[in-house]
Amino acid sequence: MKLYLASASPRRRDLLAMLGLEVTICPADIDETMDPARDPAAETERLSREKAAAAQAPADAVVIAADTIVVCDGQVLGKPHDRADAERMLRLLSGRAHEVLTGLTVRHGTQVLSRTVRTAVHFRPIEERELAAYLATGESLDKAGAYGIQGRASIFCTGITGDYYNVMGLPLCELSRMLAQFDVHVLEGGTA
């Protein structure tokens, strides 16, 4: 069975490769605007379902789609618009706990499974010079919450409760369970 990833994220592709899964990249072009009146977890799950549905993949393919956001103090933090927005987000996260939510969908034909995975992340206070230096790297600009836990922002994290890979944008534990329901077994080479 062929696997398709409805995302252009190099991190998601690399995580699947780390598991030994070969995927074809087929980004889904959808409107990713979230409804602020709805629950953020429900919205990430909805967006992942829409991405899976919009992916241009053969009928016999298994499609994987995900949407990740950060929520802190009731505020949804997606990808920052610019450096000033990234700075605002990181100041909000400094010295606090926040939650990373990933809506995850696996689709095979008309069969669709969707879940929301939650991970709690705790940041220590970020010093002003650290903030300026981190922003200067540019690492924050293409990531939800304006940070990459797998990169230089790792020095801000004092603890994680939940799936570490969820913070990177693809909860591998839950994904492997969902794929198994479609007879895709990660430790057996991903084949049915």
C-alpha cells in the first residue's frame, strides 16, 4: 500500500523516513483559517480531515494529514506572520506551560480516522538576549508557536508531558496505531 503525506513539511517527511516509511508528498491546498469560536482541538482535527480529503492521491493510497497549533492562555498560536509576531508568541510562552495540539487524519478511500493529540510543554523564562539571538536565527518563522523543539529552542524547554514528536508536528505513537487499523505496520516495513 502506498503512503501519501498531505503536507510539504520537511519535518513530517523526515519523521516518517525515520520510521522507515516511504511517502509521496502531495500537499493539500486548503484554507487553513480556524474558526475562533470553535474549540481549537476540534479545529485542528477538522483541518487535518480537510487536508486528507483534498490530497491528490490514488484511490488505493493511504493518506496522512496533520495540522499543528500551540495554545497558551487560551490563545491559538499558529505560524507567525513575521519576526514581530514570533517575538510576541515567544514572550507569551516564556516561563509558562502551553499545549501543542495536532489534528491527525489517516484516510484510505472512504475510510477516515481522525484524532487530536495533546502534549504539554513547559518553558523556562527566556532571557532578552536569548530571545533576540533565537529570533535572529530565523528558525521561528515557519513553526507553530514560533519555535522548533528539535532545534535551538530546545534550550527553553524544561519538560514535556506527552508525545515529543507531536511537538514537532507529527505524533508518531498515535499515527502508528492509526496506520495499523489500515494494515500498515510500521515495524514491519509499513506494508500490509
